[in-house]
Amino acid sequence: MDRLTNTSSAEQPGSPTAGEFRAVLTTGHRGAPEISAGTVEVVPADLQDAVAAGGLATKYVSVADVPTLMVGQPIHTAGRDLQFYLLFPLDGEQRTLGLVQSTLIVGGLVLILLLAGITSLVTRQVVRPVRQAAEVAERFAEGNLDERMPVRGEDEMARLAESYNEMAGSLQAQIRQLEEFGALQRRFTSDVSHELRTPLTTVRMAADVLHASRDELLPALRRSSELLVAELDRFETLLGDLLEISRLDAGVAELGAERLDMHGVVSRAIDVVHGLAEESHTPLQLDLPTGIDAEVDPRRVERIVRNLVANAIDHGEGKPVRVVLGADDRAVAVVVQDQGVGLRPGEAALVFNRFWRAEESRARRSGGSGLGLAISLEDARLHGGWLQAWGEPGNGATFRLTLPRAVGDLLESSPLPLGPVGAPEPAESTSVPTPPLGIPRLAGPASLIDPAGNRIAVQHDGLPADAVSHPGAGR
């Protein structure tokens, strides 16, 4: 046993050094008194049974709170069979594992702190400038055109800041030019309209005198006087529309809202164009229930409905024109539907553009100026409402005016459908923003003549072509 045991007498009991082991020899307790050497009492009975069965066996146990690995094997001798066990205390290994574990924990904490420091550094050097750039871009988009990014150092962020500042400066210059151009365009339109008032009044007086005495004129002169009066009426209408457009563009149009029964408002508008319907032999089918009240400007709503009905009569080919009034808890709607030529694909996005024509060669009965639907769209916007169009070639066109029942309410839906059953509704009208005041809204090119006779190229007001529910003036 002394030769088989590897222990150090200098070590404290229970604190063996790494690699130490103790040996146990026993004859076992089968059929004879047991003779043993060493601490056989710490060897578990199941381990002894496994060795007695003639096999090599191992087991981890705890001896006096010391983890111990026990290895047992049978030994055959000349006298009798013995059981040999080696006991390896593992408290040294346990201390080593504890040291490694604590080292890993401390190292992990230190690594986390280092990662936090590196992340903070990266955030300060990369993420923060990007966040600042996003904030500057948002303020620039809100209209603060003097916003610029600070340039620090010579890295990629500095180059990005320089490029952004150059782009912002270029955009600012172009926007300022557009603002000046828009102001010039509005001022020119307003000045021309006002300056034409005086000569138009004089010509109107002379034309009225000629028209009053037309029975005394030759037939050719009589017809000329009638044409003169008719064209003067168109000219006055055009001047009035131009002045109204100037007020709307300048942002000085006011909404005189009052709570009224919509039946009376729509009926008065239809009465104005009733003569036009009789002249063109166009039946009017009215569905105007009473008791539907809303806060509206009666003058503007009547003008919208009048323009829509006149437009439907012009393009209805003499077929019936249907006018329907409906409402729900939050909105009121007027739908004007004709059965005429309709609208080709894409024209619903253009029908509200100023001076736009679906068919250039078509003769108009009402002699409109081409600004009626554009003004109607602006009148609807003043109410916080929608003016939408739908149509198919050969199946007619439908226009829907939707207004909130109370001024300031936000529209979410319309109480009346725009197209036939199953037709998709246009995009949400409130998603198309009104361009900022002072910046012209570009659509098709046109021209005006200044007092000196020079042709001035201008851009008429319009909206993006994809804004089906908010297109931007007559068919």
C-alpha cells in the first residue's frame, strides 16, 4: 500500500496537491471475512459490486466535501481475488476551474465595458453626425432653406456635409427663383385683369348701345352686335375667373361659412344652369333630399355645383345628367354624373388643370373660360374637402364634391360612391398636399401677352399627375 499510494506527508489533510491519489485493497465480503487496507469505507457499495462482477468501474463521489474520482478493478492472485481501487481527490482541479471561471467572468465584464466604450465612440463619430444630417434635412424640408450641415475634419462625413450644403444651396437658389417667378406671375395676372377692367367697361357700354339698337341695323351689323355682346360676356367671365384665381394663389381668399340646408344651396346652383340644360335638351335627374345641413360658404359651393353641372351638360351629348346629394355623420357629398363621352385613362388626373381640354376641337355650349374646375378645386380645398373625378370612354364621367359638415373636421371617407359599383376608390385625397404659398404649381406651359405685345411664357397651376383624387381645371 505504501508503494501504491502517491501522497505527500507535508500536505495538510484534505488539501492534496494535483496528481495525488490513494490506494485501497480489499478482499471483498463474499463468503469470507473481509480483509482490507486503506479507506475502503468511502468506496460506494455499487462500485464494489461492479468491480466484484469482474469489470473496470469508475465513479465520481464526494468524500468529506472533496470531489473524488474512484477507479476500481479486480486483481487475480495466487491466494484469492482482490479488489483494487484508486482514489483521486479533485479539489485542486476544482480550485483551478473556479479560478478559470472567475477569470472568464471578470474578462467578460471588462470586454463588455470595452464594447460599450467602442460603441459610444462609434456613435459619437458616425451615428451622431448622421442623425444631425437627418435633422438638418427635415428642417430644410419644412421650409427652413438656410439650414446647413456643420463641416468638421476631412473624413467621409465631412465630404457628405459639403455635398449636402452644395445641394441645399442650389435648391435654395432655385426655390427662390420659383418664388419670385410665382409672385411675378400672380402680380402680372392680377394687374392685367385689373387694367382690362376699364377698357372692357367702355367696350361693354358701346356694345350695349349697339345691341339695344340692333333692330335698326343691317342684318350683317345686327349679327355682329350680337356676337360682340356674347364674346364680351365670355371675356368678362374670363376676367372674373382670373381675378378669383389671383386671389386664391395669393392666399387672400376667405371662407364665409354658415350652417345651411344643402338642398337649397344645390338647387339654387342648378337653377342658374337650367336654361343651358333646356337649350341642349339635356334632362336633369335630381335626387336632393332636404334636412342635410352643413357649415359651408354658399357662394363657393354654388359655384362648384354650377361648374360641375354645366360641364356635365357640355359633355353629356344630350343624355340625362344626374345630380345626387348625400350625407353621413361627418361629411356631405354632391355627385354629378353624365352619360357622355367620358374620360380616357389618365384624364381624371388632368381634368382640373387650368385651361386643359379633353377634346380641343369640341364646341362648348356654355362658352367657359377653362378655369371653372380649377377654381372649384380651390373652393373645395378652402372648405377642407375633396373634388374628385372618374370616367370611362363612352360611359360618361362622374364628379364628386365631398365637404365636412363642420368647418375644420378631417374627412376620412365620402358618403357617396364616385364610380359604379365595384370601381376602386381614388387615392386618399388628403394625402396630396397643397404646394406652399409663393411657389408656382407647375403643369402645362402656356403664354400671356404683356401690355407691350410681347409673349411671356408661364406655367399654369397644376398638381402631380398621379393625384387622381386631387387633380389640379376643366375638360
